[in-house]
Amino acid sequence: MKNLNYLFDKLFRESQSLFNKGKICQTHLIWEKIWKYGDEEARKNIKGFIQLSGGLLNNSYGKQQAAEYLMIKAKENIKGAGRVAGGLDMASVIKQIDDFITLNHQGINCSQSVNISL
């Protein structure tokens, strides 16, 4: 179990850096690896982040409804996530997601208006 936690932390830190550089697709793939190979705790902790990156990818493809749906699910699951590597400011992440959802719901192109960072 300790090795899995170390691997989760290492991969999450790497993906956090990629995410903040706007490399959402690469980040999404790393988070999916954590899901695929992780234990139940890792899956619970990463689920919302997979949905977050999926929402941003859908938004970039012009699929605003799918993006909004995934962002709502991401928010719920990130709130319920336990230990997350890197000491994330979870309140800030949730607020950024809320801002994205609000603007997206108003029909504003969120890729131009909201920069979500971890």
C-alpha cells in the first residue's frame, strides 16, 4: 500500500505541473493511469480530477453541455476526495470550478474567461 501511495503522489505532482501549463490531455492520461492501476482510495481521490480534465477537454471541443456536466461532477468528487498530493488549496480549486460552471451556464466561452490551476 505504501508503494501505491508513493506512486499516486509522484504521478499527481507530475500531472499537476502539466495541468498548470495547460497540457490537459497529457494530464488526463496520467490521471487515467492512476485510476487504472490505483487502489480504491486512489480511485476515489482521482475521480474528480479525471472529470475536471474531461470537462476542460470537452469545453475545448465546443461541447459546453458535456463540459458543464463533468465540471459539476468533478466539483462533487473533488470535495469528497481524501488525501491529495501537493497540498492543493481545495477551496480555490472548487471556487475556480464554480466560476467555470457559472460562466459556462451563461453561455460565456470559459476557455477565454477562466484559467483553472491546481
